[in-house]
Amino acid sequence: MYAIIESGNKQYKVNKGDIIDVELLSKSPEEKIVFDKVLLISADDKIEIGMPYLTQAKVEAKVLKEYKDKKVISYKYRHKTNYHKKKGHRQNYTQVVIEEVSL
């Protein structure tokens, strides 16, 4: 059984026991969270698709940690004009483990 959920305007395919990294949720570690924006659930041979979401479906997860990703460097350069600009960015993520997928 798997589900496709939406979190932070991104879609994730999850199974029970999966560990995924989602955009920052501002939750403390060991806190439970419920993803109610379920787009699709596949159980055995049956697939249910929401329009846009399935109202009775939910995915329960537990927060493991919050962390920052590696730095991504953005560098702009224009030749012959002495123009260059360097900027870095570190994205915040929340790591969760999927505990239950229910319909």
C-alpha cells in the first residue's frame, strides 16, 4: 500500500516505514503529524484518485529532526564590466518517518 501526498507544494510517494525530507514544518522532534492532502492511494489492486484530494484518507508520520541542507552557491558574472555577485542558500528541511497510511 502506498500513497501520494502533498506537502509544501511538492508531491511525495510514501509507504509505511519510509523516511522522507519535506519542507520545514516547525514541529518538534518525536511529534506526530497528519498529512491530510492525499492525492492518491493504492491498496492491493485498487487505486483511488482524489479530485484534487481524498477526503477520508490520511497519512500519519512522526518528526525525526529538523536540519539544513548543504549550501547551494549562486554566482552571477558579466564579462568586461567588472560585475560578479556570489550568493549562498541553505534550505531548511524536516525529516519524518511514515507510520501509517490509511483510507
